[in-house]
Amino acid sequence: MDIVLVSGGTRGLGLAIAKRLDTSGYQVVVVGRKCSPECEEWLSASDNGVFESYDFSDTSGIHEFCNQISRKYGRLYGLVNNAAVGLDGILATMHESDISRAIRINIEAPVLLTKYFLRPMLINGRGRIVNISSIIGTTGFRGLAVYGATKAAVNGFTKSLSREVGKAGVTVNSVAPGYMATDMTQGLEGEKLESIKRRSPLGQLAHVDDVASMVNYLMSNEAKMITGSVMTVDAGSTA
């Protein structure tokens, strides 16, 4: 059974991705600081899902964490870099510690996770890396300058890494969701939310399950010729 690790997989989009991969027959290792009640409910009903605790703000321990995962579960087939923090605030008044934390969790942590989990994929001659980006990485949005910068970096990382590892049978892609109903966007309501819906040709927000389906597709053999791409799932709002 192929093993896929999903960082930030205990709630919201990450949990939706984990559930979708589970139904496709992967063994799914979800990682987060602590297991949420909804994740515990899923794990109790799943034969293939497991939880491992890690705080990705501690980048110094990622190497050993990856070694522990490999020793415990074997070589990964897939990695979904989903863990991220969203900072909503004007740059001029944002605290430096918040900026550093966002860069550490949103960029440095996935780069290091990929570095250490990539090695077993190269040995196996097959693998899938999916980085969760955002449409904000290309469109921008007021109050999300730092968040947007980190997601733009993720896309650049995806494209360059895909050229390094493609001949070894490893694909690397980004999935860029639009606005969804998750904890990260729960502050959007009223006219602001309605204006976002109106910009969509479909007149609604994408759901986390729609994004999870895209990740599941990129994990599959059907997507073996797709690499270095940024796949947008936003109900057409950036069309």
C-alpha cells in the first residue's frame, strides 16, 4: 500500500485531502500539532489513517521527524505540503515575529519536508509531491502581502523542483485553491463574501472536497504526465 503524508491534515482542507486519499486506498499519515475531534472521528472509522504530532514552526527538528516517519511506516510514495498559517493584516503594522513564523511554516517547513522525504522517492524511482498554494500567490489581496509572498514562493519551488526530479519518476505540482469555507476564511462574511461569490462564473465558492479531488488526481497514475503545474480550483473566480 502506497503511503502518503499530509501536513496540516487534522482539519479543514488537510483533513478533506486525507479522507479523499484514504478512500482511494492509500495509507495516510496526517500530521499536526494535535489531533482535532473531527480527525479523531475519521481515524476511528479508517483502517488506513494514522496521526503523528509535529509543530512545523520547529524547523530544526524536521530532519529527525522525517527519519522517524520513514522508520515507522517505510518510504513515502506521496507528500502533500498543506500546513500553513494565514496572516491577515497590513504589512506596515505587522509584527516581525509573525512574518518570520509565516515564512518558517509556509516556506521553510515544506522545503525541508520535501528535501528529506524526496530521497526515498528517488531511491524508489517514483513519487508524488503536491504543494498546496493559493490564488493569492498570483492575484494578491489587500492585507495578505506576506501570505501571498509565501504562496508565490511555493509555486516557484514547485516549478524548479519538478525539473530536478522528473527524470527520476517524481512529479511535483501545486494546487491553488480559491476562497473556501474553512477556518482560514471564516472572517469573510456579508458583502465581502458575496462579492467573492459574484466574481465566480459558477456563483459560489469551491469546497474543500473539490480541492481534495484535485490532489487525489495528481497522486494517481492518471496524472503521471503532469508536473511543474499550478492547478487552480477556484470556481473560476480568476478566469
